[in-house]
Amino acid sequence: MLDFKLRPEDSTPEGEPNDVYDLIILGGGPAGLAAGLYAARAGLSTLLIEKGILGGQIALTANLENFPGCIEGMGADFIFKLEQQASKFGAKITYADVLDVNLQGETKTIGTSAGRFLAKAVTIATGTSFQKLEAPGEEKFRGRGVSFCATCDGAFYRDKVVAVIGGGDAAVEEGDFLTRFASKVIIIHRRDALRATKIVQDRAFANPKIEFRWNSVVEEIVGDETVNGLVLRDVKTGERSELPVDGVFVFIGTIPNTQLFKGQVTLNPQGFVPTDEKMATNVPGVFAAGDVRQTPLRQVVTATADGAIAAVYADRYIHGE
């Protein structure tokens, strides 16, 4: 992995607080950075605001192998290059919490912990957060046996037994990654078949360190100072059982980071942002891109494409085209 800072200590953009940017992008994942690249190359004054680390979830990905042209490589390396591209063409990046937004009217206002910023157009690229189990013990043992990031915490479970909750690509891929450290990985899924793509499933089924518990849900995470087991329930029979494990990794889906935009733009019942093919929301001058958008596929390749489209049509909106 390249040695770089995804969040510089001094990242406040130059300029007066009342300067009006052409485009403000909320979120520094693949969609936001791609939008920043395309907007800056088009000559728009562009500010990207990120509250955490650039890249979001993809920055924690151990092996980015499904992005076209990227045979292998870490997600953080990919994000570093994308950030370098956007910055090269003049996109500014600041790290701050977004506190409030006013997206109505010709000039949009973004209130942040670093001050208030104004823009002619805004792209929402705030991504998603990991869905929690909401099971007893999950919060109690978070950081003490409960994790949402195999790349971050996998090395702590060398020669130990861990459980992975979920059956999609993320769960199965992270389970496969954990076998680099753990002596055994038990994938627990509420159905009797995985939802992951076939190549991901085949890899997991061929891995001798991976076992499966089908038709099972977690009723409780138990332990003393740290996790030492799970209470499972069979969804077909209702039978409860105990499973000794040293850690549990949760990958059961994501929820959109759209709480700030309620009442500002239309959201679907799940909280995602509907757009048209131009990435435009129902509010003039406001676009959405990436995982936060209502879309049938959430991958790095679709996020970057969304960001590019959003920037192109933000440019056209600003210039009255």
C-alpha cells in the first residue's frame, strides 16, 4: 500500500467563505472524486467536502479486482490516484462535517464544521454506511470482537475462529480475505444459498478454511471482556444453538447517508436518492452519484460513471444548456 495521507491535517480551501463555487461535491468516494475530476477538467471551480477519509468503503478494500483494467491492487491505491487526478486539474478538497444544507434556489448553501460554503450546483455523493445487526451485544462488543471491516481488523484474529454474517459479495469476499489470518471462517447466512456472484461463491466453496451455517440468524453476541460466541436461531425450525467464535464480522448490507437531505430532495422509501439518466434530482442544480443514488448496481465502476455524468450535466446546468 502506498504511504500517503488520505486526510491532510490542514485542508481548509483557500478563498473567502462567501465565494460561490460552481460545484460543491458532498463525499469523497469514487463517485465524488470522479465528479471532481470531470468538473475541474471542465473549468468549474470545484470544492469536494469529505467528513472522513477519501475513498470511503473502497479505501478499505484489500483487492480491487473487478474495476475494468485493474487486474489487482488495493482500493486505497486506486483512490490515491483518483485524488491526484482531481487535484491536478484544480479540484479543492476540504475535510469537515456537513451540518446543514439549503439546496433550494439558484445559490446552494452548505454549512460545515469548517464554515459555510456557497455553490451554483451540488452533487450528493455521500455513499452508504454498514447496516447493523441490531442484535444484543453488537454495540457492547464493537471494537472488542465485533467488526465491520476485515481489512482493518483481520490481522487481530490470526489462528482464531471468526464468523462472518451475510451472503452477498461483500460478506463472502471478506470471509475469503479473513482466511489469510483466521484458522477457520464460518459464514452465517439466513438463506440456504449465497447471493454473491458465482466467481466469488466458487472461490469460497473451494477454500478449506471456510464453513457455512445456512438458514441461520444471530440472536445474540456473547462474551466477557471480548466476544466468545454467538447465539444462533434456525429460521426454519426455530432451534437455538451456541457457536463459539473469537470474533464476528458483519456484512449484511448498507444504508444510504441521506439524513441531511430529508425535505431537501426526494428520497425513495429506503432513503436512496432517485435521479434521471443525467444524475439530476428533483431539485434544479442538485445531482446525486454513486451508492447513495437509487440504482440497481453499486460498484466502483458504476460510482465513477455516475460521478462523471453528474459533473457533465452540472456544467451544462451552470451554463444554461
